[in-house]
Amino acid sequence: MDKELSEQFLRLVKIMDELREQCPWDKKQTVQTLRQLTIEETYELADAITEEDWKGIKEELGDLLLHIVFYARIGKEKGQFTLDEVISSICDKLVSRHPHIYGDVKVADEEEVKKNWEKLKLKEGKKSVLGGVPASLPATVKAMRLQEKARQVGFEWENKDQVWEKVEEEIRELKETVAEGDQQGSEEEFGDLVFSLINYARFLQIDAENALERTNKKFIKRFTGMEQIALEKGKDLSRMSLGEMDAIWEEIKKQSS
């Protein structure tokens, strides 16, 4: 199995080298032109994971692996790094940050593993435990990561009931700013409310980003179903009353439940 894996990986590297040297499109690519494509591929993988589409996951992982090899090829051309160095770097990092596996450190559970990970990052020169959270992450994912990072140094609620109290507090504050007609304040309080709800989801061991995406997909399915039913009845949604649309919506909900 290891031999087959090695052969396939080297085959991919060889194909990438050939494309970079012979294909007009591949020749022109830079790290900047690949950036957006990589982001798209990552989201396509995320979609496949949400749907538990294993065939899609396999395909998207291959696409991302190609991008990694592509970046490494460009890095080599620029004299910045090689693919060997990329692989060696991550191997060294994994060994160094898992002293409970490759050293004599004892851990009780996964929480201690995470805490040790953050401590080791600080020893490596990181100025803040939040420093590893990319600025360009989508806001929901970023909130989840920020909260998880803060948790590793003990900045955390004791239980989910305390978090829910915070959610209710933020709801009250949002209602107050809305009643006052304070647009800027309302936006700030709405953000605080969403942040608190994401925190609550974390305590429930729910992936807030994935939960919202599932709701998006459900809404799309039901709304397009409503459009189809209206079309079959010879009606135009824009000319229907909210009551008529709601009746169809409820019909679709019953069918999908």
C-alpha cells in the first residue's frame, strides 16, 4: 500500500511538472491567480462534506492536493521552498506539537492536547493565541475559531446555561437599540447576539457554520419547490398574497418532514 501511495504521489508531481512546462494555461499561473481557485475548491470540499458526499469529498481532496503540489512547484521556481521542505515542515510541526505521542508528556484527554498545542505555539514565538486565526475567514467560522482558541487558555463559560443567559442579555440589548432607532448600535448589538449564539452552538457541540448552511439548503429546496407548485397552478409568486405562499410553504414542509 505504501509503495502504491508513493507511486501515485510521484505520478502527480510528474504530471504537475509536465503541465507547468508544456500547458499554456498552467505556465501562466501564479500564487495570486491560483488563490481564488483554491478558495473555490475549498468551498466545494466543504459542500461535499456537508452533504456527506464521499465521492465528492474524494474528488475535491484530489483537486486541493493538486493545488498544494502546484504552489510547491511555483515556490521552487521562485527559489522560496520545495515540496520536500513543505512536507518536512509539517512533519516536524506535528512531531513537535504532539509531545504526548513523540515525547514523555502525559495528557488526560483531547482538551489537554488542545491546550498543550496552544502553549507550544506561544513558545514558538506566536504573540497571541488568537494569532493563528486567518483574517480572511468567513465571519461565522472566524467566531468559532476565536472562541475555541480563547477556550484553550481558560477564557470560557462554565456551562451552556450561562451562555444562554448571555444570549438573552444580547437580545434585550438589541431590542433596546432597535427601539431607540440607533442603526449603528443595532448593528453592533446584532453582531454581539450572533457571536453569543455561535458560542451557544459550540457548547451544544454544533458546528454553527454547517448548521446555517444546512438551513440555507433547506430554504432553497423549499422555496424552489414553492415556485414549482405555483407554476403548476398557473400562478406567479409575485402576484400571490403572503397567505397563499405560506399555505404552499406549509404543504412543502409536511411533505419533507
